[in-house]
Amino acid sequence: MNPPAIAITNLAFRWRSADAFCLELANATVNAGKSLFLHGPSGSGKSTLLNLIGGVLLPTHGSVSLLGQALGELSASRRDAFRADHLGFIFQQFNLIPYLSVLDNVLLPCRFSTRRASRVGQPEAEARRLLAGLDLDPTLLGRPAAELSVGQQQRVAAARALIGQPEILIADEPTSALDAERQAVFVELLLSEAKRAGSAVVFVSHDLRLATHFDQSLALSA
């Protein structure tokens, strides 16, 4: 039996200068191909948890394991390589490289990870397929990312995260700049592509109306 995509056990984290934990979470599991909606007020530790899942931070106590690998057992350089091979990120501000074309932005993960490049065989063809699946006009593929609207940049960021079929997809409030109708459409497109790739999804949002799209929900308290 395959291990969960994400397994969190007795997790606690505090900053070195702090006396109290800023995040405590007993247990949480997300299996391959499943999706988790993560919500909570500002200061509840959502971003901290994403950084722990991504291996950017390490727990003060407890463990975070991805695909059966405890991140605390890896060196910083091996965590970087693991992240590049197995995780896709959609950031709230998208973090596209403004002067690169849409297509080149999407292809970046395949340049950093030979594993992800080898999974798709033809990265450019896969980038085009993902962008079409996410409803981006194909006439935009050669344009610099800086020339796109917010909604268009959002789709490019999603395609970049999905390329190479990463086992885990982390989305940090990517719909915050969109109205309710466009939010729902984007989430459906994103989850459809993630399901196709078999990726586990952790999606953060303040908008509880989106929770119904996901397999499970986790609330953090301040």
C-alpha cells in the first residue's frame, strides 16, 4: 500500500525568538489524488503550515512526511531537490517571471527537475495542453507574463505548478483577486487537472464557499 501524499504527526512549530508555539496540529493526512481545503483567520498559521509541508521550515516537534519521506531527515539541499521533483506551487501573487513568455514560465519546473521533464516526455506540448485545459487563449503563449490580466496570470501559474505531474500541489490563496464566479470556475479547472495527474492538493482560501469543491477540510484557529 502506498504511503499518503502528506502525513502530519504531532506537529508543533515556534519561531526561535518566540515563547509559544504559533502552530500546533495533532494529525492530518492527504492521500494521493485527494484534495484538502485549508482555512482559518489571519495569524492562524496557514502560511507556516504550507512552508512546513514544502520543507522550507522544519517542525519544532513532530514530523511532516511527503510520499513516505520525513522531511526532517533530509539535508537542506536534498529538501530543495525533493521540492523541485515532487511539489508544485501556486502562490497568491503568482510569482511569474514578468519578462519571460507564458510558455517559458510554464516550462521552468522542467528546467529545474529532470524528473518532472522526463514524466511528460515533450514538455512544450504538455505546457500547451495544460494551458488549453485551463482555458488560456493559445494566442497568448508568446507574450511576456507581465502583459497578461490577473485571471490569465493565474492560469499560467497553475499550469506551471502542474507540469511534470508533481505528486503534491500547494495553492496559497490563488483566487483572492477574483470574483466568486471566476473563483469557482478556476477551482474546478485546477482540481480537474490535478485529478488527471493523480496529484494531492492543499488549497488555502478565506472563502468558505469554495470548500464544497474539496474532499476534506481543515480549519486552523488563531
